[in-house]
Amino acid sequence: MKQSTLILIFAIFSNCAISFAQDNQQSTYRDSVVKNAHIELFNGENLDGWYTFLQNRGRDNDPKKVFTVQDGMIRISGEEWGCITTDKEYKDYRLITEFKWGMATHAPRLENARDSGILLHSQGEDGNKQGIWMTSIECQIIEGGTGDFIVVGDGSDKFEITCAVAKKKQGSSFVFQPNGRKVTINENRINWFGRDPNWRDVIDFRGINDVEKPVGEWNLLECEVKGDEITIFLNGTLVNKATNVKPSKGRIQIQSEAAEIFFRRVELIPLSK
């Protein structure tokens, strides 16, 4: 075979190989983009992708309009106890939310600290905890205590977390401390690292180390869920972290607990292990 023919064959083969490699890279890139694309759990217009659940009313029965969308924000009036719940289950993600408190409060917490929460890894029947929530792991949202963990479980090891904690408790609750001793709980709470030891359940409470912004200002609350870990960031500060979390997937719920609260962003970024 002539040398010129060999060169031509080699060139054709090389071009095909390069083209295949480029296509492969583009395909991998597209897969990566799709895999890690942001999922807007709130589209700014309605509550598509969520359903409501209220104590003593059940699913999708909200005559007092506790959950509405106003001016591109989710408004939770707090007038009745309940939650909005995602239609789908999720695992391995970073949940990014932006919230601020409204001014309205309702009985029986008219003069108590404004209260809400995000329930992660929610499983089981609607209302299987106190007739209101699913069993879950809560990222607490409350004046002075945003970032606390609460195990909203059934008392078994099916719902539990392990945290590094300080030697001294706040009342009956452990306090998160990086590099502290490890404890595992299947009930009660782990307070965020800077929770004021003199915290009181009163409206407008402000702690000396609070990371949360004053009422009416927007807060950035992020929950990073990867494998059996949950890490909570408030306004860019790591405030709490749990390992050996059970379960490691589930629906997401946002609570209504007698205080008005607004969310303008609820976004999920899938994470690969």
C-alpha cells in the first residue's frame, strides 16, 4: 500500500476518534448539567409541586388560605397548624431557602417567639406526628433558635441523628460544638452552636450571638444533605451538623406554627455522592 494511502486512512481514523471523543465529552457535560441542575421547588407563581396539610382538616383543604402566593413569595399565615409538603421525595441535595418573618402571630403563641421549620426526610403518613407533621428531621426556624435540629420521630432508631456537642447542656438540650463529644438522639433537639443560654420563648427575642437577621429582613437558610449527613448554614455561617442521620431521604415540609412567615426562594441543587 502506498504511503499516501496510509496517511489518508490514518487521518480519517484520527478525525473519527477526535469527533467521538468530543461527542462523548459533550454528552458527559450535558449529563452533568442535567444531573446538577437547580430544581426550583417554588416557581414564584403558585404551589405546584406541593400539597397542603392542616391539623383537623387534612390534605388540600385550606379554607382560611393559610398557604398562598403573593408578590412572588410563599406566604404562610400561621393561622392554623400544618405544612406544605413536596409531592416528591429527595435525597443528596442542597436546599436553598430565603425567608423573613411577618408581623402577624396567632393563638396560642400570640406573644411567643415566632416559630416555623423545615422538615427534611419526611416519611410515612401525613399527620403521623401529633396529627400535623410527617415523622422527619427538622431544621428549626424560630427566633433565636434557627438552625436547631429536632428529631420529629417515633422514638425508635428509624429517626435519629448524631452530633458533636459541648459538655454543658442548655436545659435538657445538647448544643452543637464542632469537635465535641458525639451523642446520638432519637427525640428532643440539638441546639445550634450560638443559641443564647438565656433564650426565652418571647416574641422578638434576640440572642447576643444571633446569626439570624431582625424581623422583616431576609435570611438565607441552607440545608446540605449528603448521604447520612445534614449540614445547616444560616446567612453563610455553619450553625449545626448531624451525621449518621436516619432516614437519609424523604419529602420536604415547611411548617405553619402560629407565626406569619414568607419564603421568596426554595431551590434544590442535586448533589452526587
